Amino acid sequence: MPLLVMKFGGTSVADLERIENAANKVMREVERGYDVIVIVSAMSGKTNELVGWVNQTSPFYDAREYDAVVSSGENVTAGLMALRLQEMGIPARSWQGWQVPIQTTSQHSAARFVDIPRANIDAKFAEGMKVAVVAGFQGVSPENRITTLGRGGSDTTAVAFAAAFGAERCDIYTDVDGIYTTDPRITSKARKLERISFEEMLELASLGAKVLQTRSVELAMRYNVRLRVLSSFDETDETSGTLVCGEDEIMESKVVSGVAYSRDEAKITLVTVEDRPGIAAAIFGPLADAGVNVDMIVQNISEKDYEDHVGAVTDMTFSCPVDQVERARRAIEGARDAKAIVYDDLVVDTDVAKVSVVGIGMRSHAGVASRMFKALADENINIKVIGTSEIKISVLVDRKYMELAVQTLHDAFALEKAD
Ligand code: ADP
Ligand code: ASP
Ligand code: MG
């Protein structure tokens, strides 16, 4: 039997009516002759609520118990989806991660797949089951504890199942009808893309475009999964939505193909740290140990004999998610108390956002950075930190300018036009 993976995100299973709507889409594929693996998210808002409960109970929580709690939203929707399909006369069964079992590493709240053995699900398909409904976002560690894959992780569950079961396609049903040049909620000029390359989608996702979890794109690229994003609310067929595919299948040739943003960033500066071999390791080692996801890093030119320091000093700035600021502060102050680092001041700015432009065309075209900086300057938006890679340029700006920055860059690179 040909097999499809269909994933439904939180808004697509937000209530019983929407679960029925999603089940109708599954039924249509079964009627076309497919066996289907359905991956479900928790009802929208549910995971946030569960995370809130954990934080209220235990601010520096045990990650194993965090996973035990936050994985539970998906269990509810998996069971309900299986029941709805059964009511429609379709042989369906639900599976929680441990039942498959979806084997992951033991990095709680950021676990990675180790293996997805097919035997249990294949055996049920062989007995006549048409749809396996699998709870997304979760797995089980070698220590037999429940793990989760990081926020948005059901996308990655879907792609991993598509790879493991050799699915014809992995369809990600969501609340937008495809992948756009930027988040359509930020500008109505955002344009839906027919196709986007794995590389560009990988950058957009890792820079904040949450339409797909970064890891899902990585896996799709590695295992060559045909990955599509489409609407769970519109009528859809094989041509709907946006296909994420290899660069060789792309017709568009724009230098910049998308703008991404990440709203909740923080910028932390260690003022006048000693400038000596090993200082970066002394700062970022404890941050890594504390589980802080450091993103951009800037070390400025060093000065000699500044104030009460003897020898060279420098300022070290980095960014991280705003909800990790207290963790970061504790790690740095801990290193200072342990006399591993010396600095004059720790300056924390929790009101920044990151805005990035992405395009594989940047590899061969100069001038993207200057055009970006000019456009932001024309709107009087101050750039606080700049970071670049082969196919992206990112800037940190005050959060209040984030929307304006996205709209300005979308205009500056004429992304509303196809070519
Ligand atoms: P789901 O719950 O289905 O997983 P998400 O909220 O995780 O859905 O992802 C879909 C959302 O991603 C959209 O509602 C949209 O606001 C946002 N988004 C951000 N960037 C983009 C983009 N470039 N194209 C489409 N959607 C985007
Ligand atoms: N429910 C999880 C989250 O909100 C996983 C997902 O929806 O992909 O992050
Ligand atoms: Mg999502």
C-alpha cells in the first residue's frame, strides 16, 4: 500500500469540530487508496498552559518531569482522532511515543530521534488498520522516561515517520495555506511560495519562522522526504500548499527569498572582561552547561589598561532567548564568584528582537547587507548587533521596531513580486 504521513498542528485540532474536519481529510486519502500515519499536536494553547503549570510549580524544574507534563497534550488529541476516525468507519488506532516505541536521546525537552522501529505499526497495518494516529512531539529515552523534542516538535515527528516508513509524502496541515516570503500575520504583502529549497527553509526556520520546526527540515533534507505545508481549513489536493525540495527543483531566482523574525530575544553584555586566551571558553562553557542557547556573539576591539584592570580588556556581547536570561545571569555570576572571569558590569537588554533576510542567491550576489542596512536606516531603526552567514544576514533591533523592520525589508527586496 502507498503510505502518506499527514500532520495536524494545534489550531487544526483545537476542538472536536476541527478534529472532525482533519479526520475528513484523512478519510479522503484512505478512499484514494493510501494507508495513513497521522501525527497530531496538542490542541492549540494546551502546551503553553502545561508549560505554565510547570514553571509555576518549579521555576528551575527537573526536565524529566517537565517532559512528563508537557507531552500529555498530544495524548488527548491522538486518542480523540482515533475515535473520530473509528466513528467514520475507518480502522484506526492511536499510539503514544513509548508504545511505538519512538526511541530518542535523553536530552529532555530537546531530545533527538535514535530509532523508530516499524514492527508494531506495520503489524497493525497488516491486520487491516488503515490509519495509525501517533502523538507528536514525544518519545522515550534509553532510561525509559518520556522525552519531548522541543517546541514545534510534531513537525519533526511527522518527517521522521515519513522517512522511517518510506512515505510518498509528508503533508504538514496548518493554519496558513503554505510557506510565505514572511509571516503573513506581519504583512499582507507576504507572498505564498510554490516551492522553497531545503537550505532556505532551514535558515528561515532556525531564524524564527515557526511554520516548520528546524529539525524537521534538517531530517527532510537528509532523508529526501517530500515535505509539503498546506491548509487544514481549505479544500486541498496534490498541488496545494508549498513544497520544500532540493535547490535543483526551484525556478525562482531571487537574491533574497524570505524574511524571518524572532520576537523574544535578549542581549547580554559583559562590560570590560579581561582579554586573554580562554576568556570566551570561561564565559560560554558555563552558559552551555546551564542549557542557555547562545545565538549571536560579538567581541569588540580590546582596550589596554582600562580603569582598574591591568592588561587588555574587551566587551563581550551575546544574545539568547529572553526566557533564558535568568539562567544566563546565574551562570555568568557563578563563573565570576568562582573567580573564573572578571568583569565590571553585566548589562541585560530584554527588549530586542532578531530580524533576518535569507536567500541562496546571496552566495553569488554582493550588496545585500548594504541594501538591508540602508532600508532600516531610512526608517530610523537602530541596529544593535549584526550577524551573517553564507545565505543570511540577521540584525538585533528594539522589539518595538520588529514589525516595521520586517515590513521594510520585505519591501526593500520586493518580495511581494514573483520575479
Ligand atoms: P501549527 O500549530 O500548525 O504547528 P504553527 O503556529 O507552529 O502552526 O506554525 C504556523 C504559523 O507560522 C503561521 O500561523 C504563521 O503565523 C507562522 N509563520 C511564520 N513565518 C511564516 C512563513 N514564512 N510562512 C508561513 N507561516 C509563517
Ligand atoms: N504541542 C507542541 C508545541 O506546542 C508540539 C507541536 O505542536 O508541534 O510546541
Ligand atoms: Mg508548529
